[in-house]
Amino acid sequence: MPTMVVTLVVAVGSVLLVVCGFAWAARREEIADVARLGKLELRSIEELSPGELGAVRGTVVESPEVDADPLTDARVAWWEARVLRRDKGRELLSKRQGEALRLDDGTGAARVVLEGAEIAVDFAEIEASSRAPTDKTAALLDASGVDVPDEDVDARYVVEHRCVAVGDELTLIGVPREAQDGLQFTSKGPLYLTPGSLAELQARQREDLRAMDTMLKLGAGLGVVLIAVGVVLVVVLG
């Protein structure tokens, strides 16, 4: 039994060090991305250079890709919803819809393809019901191929929702490229959309990097401690 304990302690410590080592090596690319993002300043769309990372702030405008949100009826370019059954801790549905939007800052407009984009819009609870889903929630479940639950006296349903609507002001960070109808942004490069300011996004990226550093240091430290404990146990038990 002591030998098994020593082996387990050393093995766990070694795995932690290996995982942290790989994560630390992969972290270099993220450090470079955060550094590039931190140097950005807001520019107008007409000032952007194709192929170069840039940041703009503009308004989501009407386009053929804008549709009505099935839960709010608002004109949106993108939405995401989660239907939860709280009394059982189950997620009945998670769905998002919206391929692209057009952002206009007064000097021009750019098309943003949303697949793979980091969209920093928080979820909000927009519906809650007991016994059975509301009519709109039931319609969303049915349209998504999910069976609408029968009425249950204990059931508690919640819908969490977020969207990007026409008229929203957003900060966009990405790499523009020439397209048939002007500049276009895709997730082939970094692609961020946030209602907040560029400075807020830059601060959040730096904080996320610091949090990752802290976790890696704690993991590596724990790995070293476990290996040291294993060595001590070998000496003591040997």
C-alpha cells in the first residue's frame, strides 16, 4: 500500500508538471495576441487596412441577413437562447442563429461573419414559467425538434437569452479583408464583438491572461510539491 501511495503521488505531480509545461508553451501565442490587441486604437472603417488587425466602433444596421428574434420579436442579426428546466437541473435546448451582420460607423460599413466570433454579450433571463413552457418557448422547442414537455405541477422553466440587435453599438476587433461589397471580417483572424469599449476589452484580455498565469503557477507548484512529497516518502519508507 505505501508503494502505491508513493507512485500515485509522484504520478499526479508529474502529470501536473507536464500539463502545465505544454500549457505554458501554448500560452506564447495568447501573449502575442493580447499584446497586439493592447496596442490598438479605434479607427474609422474607411481608415482600416485590409489584412491588418484593427478596431472600430459602429452601429448594427439593417441588411438582408437581419431577421426577427423568435423570442423577443426584435430585429436581430444574431441570437442565442437556452431553455432550462430548473427543478431537474436540465437544459432542454441550446440554440443560436445568425450568420452575419453589417456594422456602420458613418464613414462606411463592413460585413462581419459571426461564425467563430467571440461575442461578449451576457445572457439575461427573459422568461420564467411554472408547470409548462410559455407559448413562445414551446414554439421554439417544437421548431427545434425538441418534444414539448407535458404539464407538470413541479416543473419550473427558464429561458436565458442574448442577442445582437439592429441599432446596437458594438466595438469590433478583427482583420478586415476585401470582399465584393466592401470590407469583411471573419474568424480566420482574431474576431471580437462587444458592446463595451475597446479599453474594457483590452483590460479583460489582460486580466484573463493574468488569471491563466496564476493557475499555471499554482499547478506547477503543486506538481513540484507532490513530487517532493513522493521523494520524502521513498526515503522515509525505504
